[in-house]
Amino acid sequence: MKVVIIGASFAGVAAALEVRKKQSDAEILLLEKQTTLGYIPNGLHLYWEKKISDLKDAYFITQEQLEKQHIRCYLAAAVEKIHTKQKTVDYLYQEQEMTIAYDKLIIATGSSQLSQKITGSDNENVLKYKRHHEAEAALAKMEASQSVTIIGAGQVGVEAADLLSKQQKHVTLIESMDYVLFKYFDQEMIQPVQQKMREQGIDLRLNQTVSAIETEADQQVTVRFGNEAVMSDAAILGVNVRPDLRFLDEHIHLHRDQTIAVDRYMQTSAKDVFAVGDCIQLAFGEDDETVYIPLVNNAVRTGIVAAANLIQPEVEFKGSLRTIGTHLFGYYIASTGITEAESLFTGQTVKACRQEVRLTSLPDADTVMIKWIYDSASHVLLGAQLISTSNILEKINTVALAIQTKQTLEDVRQKDYFFHPSFSQLISATNLVSWQEVRDDGNED
Ligand SMILES: Cc1cc2nc3c(=O)[nH]c(=O)nc-3n(C[C@H](O)[C@H](O)[C@H](O)COP(=O)(O)OP(=O)(O)OC[C@H]3O[C@@H](n4cnc5c(N)ncnc54)[C@H](O)[C@@H]3O)c2cc1C
């Protein structure tokens, strides 16, 4: 069996490794248009945080490691057209037009930082840094810049704002919603971060939609929104990523947002063609409706699921909860499942509660603020958000598993946990403390 995979990043690599595990005699070929593979997209943030000393260290796998597993990697091989009836792929390799036949095809071409709504956003002076070469260029530009305008207050934009303001750069952050990180947090939960952003000197412009970015001859960048404009030395595009799927033929059905439609087995509408990662929509939680959730964990998990279904549909994808976690402006923040604000659009009747829980039993214990979102009738958990100045990030994975396995508030209260006074409280932070109000009144202990 010959398996051709287009795109050698998280989804494509995960699929290739899983196919190898399941089909020891399969011929596996990865076609990648860039000259390297396995770059971690927030490598530049790792560099700015001094967690790596060179962008070359921001790789999760090498070509050699893949080839040891008998996975052939064609780098600088840009796929130009697929023919799903003939089962062939045309690609450009070292300036030569090539064609390869497949038995099974996995499309893992991901996404790029693109905006069709902002005029001028495709200009190379508007920085994007998902790819290694883009990150090198963005690094050089930022080192020569004193001021920067960031468009979009999602995870990438807010992390960049934190890291660049710590380098004494003047940062303007423009967001069309009325608060930052709205996809993952309810407004009141993210207030401490937003307050800290302003204290750290970020010029935060909320409720503002960027319409155009202009690059002047002197290399200054003008970002236009409403009747206003901000000039700075550089601009970063931190808006949502989008796939580029011009190489598909007409037999692959797309969603209206131009992502590939797949079933729960990652099969497309064309026989023997699968699609994974950032180029598809996914089931969000229990919903049958699919949404676009471009995250690494989804890329890896869908890659693994596609590989398991190559011969016949066996393993269903269990859906995404859009679980994220990061550290910015002095806070560790994490989210999984739906937000309370979002529930207005999902038609679910939810309730929410917040509690501040001490993390250890020691006198100087820090706290975590947890927000639980649950179905008001069944009490089944639907979402959670955490914020703390201590590293509580791993706890979100516990809650995500609880949501994925449909636990109720009552189940979560009974969740088993360890107790050690140095590391935990009498009741685990993710156990929904039922006597919280009593404790807050000071009657605890
Ligand atoms: C700055 C930034 C930071 C991020 N940080 C995080 C994070 O911390 N956590 C997280 O969960 N998510 C993060 N994301 C999102 C994450 O990058 C994506 O979800 C993830 O990369 C998706 O993996 P993928 O394999 O589906 O696609 P991609 O990583 O987009 O890879 C697709 C690959 O296909 C190749 N390709 C595309 N078209 C062709 C073609 N025609 N021919 C051949 N090859 C092709 C591309 O060159 C690329 O290598 C971040 C995104 C950005 C922009």
C-alpha cells in the first residue's frame, strides 16, 4: 500500500508515524513544500522568552528520525494539483513537474496566517511567523523596531504583546471584540490579564476592526481601523489562520469557510482521500455541527485517527474541546469546552459558577480561580476556565477528560485525587469544592 501525505507538520507527521506503526510494509511518502519539516509555530515566542537560544531549536522532529522509520520525506515539494479519480498528485520538485500515484492520500496542508478582509495584510512587511523562515524575518524586523502594532488579541497576539512590551517596545494591540482572548474566556475571567496588560503599557484598542495596513516608503506601517490609524515600525498579523487548498480537485467537498469537509473517520468526499489538522473542521464537543479549531492537539489526534482508518473506518474522532493553556502577563490561563458567553449561540441552557481555590495547604498558598460551565438540567460539565499566578496549566487536561467522558458536577466532586499538604489542598482544585462559600467566609480549616 502506497500512502502519500501532503504536508509534513504536526498532522502529517503524526499520520505518517501512526501508519508506520499499523502497516509495517506500507510505502509512506511525505510531500512538504518547505525546505525543512517539523518547525514549532511559536518558536519565536520561545526565543523571546529565552527558552531557546536559536530558532533552529524549535523543532519537534527531524527528517532523519522519520527516515529511520522508513518514511520518505520529499522537501521543497509543493503539491499543485490532486486528481482523485486517477489517484495521482502533481507536485513541483526542484523546478520539475512530477506526478506520483497513491493508494491512500492524506491531506495535511494546515493553514497560514492570512486575512482576506484586511487590505495589505499579505504584504511581507506585515509580520507572520508560523513558519521558520517567516520567524527569522520577523525576528530581524522586531530587533530593529521600537514600536509594533499587533492585529488580533487571540493567543498569538496577546503572547506577543507581553513578550515585546517586556523588551521595552511600544505595543498597540487592536481587537474587534470587546475583550481579549474571547474565544476561550468569559470577560470577567480574563479581566485580571487585561488590567495587567494596561499596567504593562499596552495600548489596547478594543471594539476596533482593522480594515487596511499600509507600508510607507520609510518602512513605517500604518494600521487603519474605523476613522483612526496607528503608525509604528512594524505590524504583526495575529488573526485567525486559514487553509490554502487551491490544489484540490472538484471531488473534495468543502465547507463554506473553504475548509475540507470530513466525516468522523477523517474521510473526505473522495474515495481513499483523508484530510487532517488545520485544513478541516471538527466536531466541537458533543455537537454534530463542526467548527474550525486550529490547534496542535487536534492536528496530532486527527492524524492518528486517519491513519487508523485507512483500510476501513474503525476509529471515530472523539471531537475537540478547544483546550488551551498559556502564560502571559504574569498569569497562567487555561480553558476547555464552551464558554458561558458562547452558550448563548449553542442553544444549550447552561449554568456557571466560579470558585477561588487554594492550591496547597501551606500558609503562603496561592489560589486558582476556576469557572465551571455545565448543563443546567443534567449538570453535565461543558466547559471550564482557570486563571492563577501559579502554574496550574496541567489541571485543564483533567477537566478536559472529565468533559470528554461526560462527567457531571456530582461526578467531579467525587473524583479521586492525592493529598499532600505541600502540593495540594484538602480538596483538589478540580473537584468542585462544595463548601467553598463557607470556606470563603473564613470558616475553613
Ligand atoms: C504563531 C503561532 C503559534 C501557535 N501556537 C500554538 C500553540 O502553542 N498551541 C497550539 O495548539 N496551536 C498553536 N498554533 C496553531 C498550530 O500552529 C496549528 O494548529 C498547527 O500547526 C496545525 O498543524 P497542521 O499539521 O495541521 O498544519 P501546519 O502546521 O500548518 O502544517 C502544514 C504543512 O503543510 C505544508 N503544505 C501546505 N501546502 C502544501 C502544498 N501544497 N504542498 C506541500 N506541502 C504543503 C506546509 O508547508 C506545512 O509544513 C499556533 C499558530 C501560530 C500561527
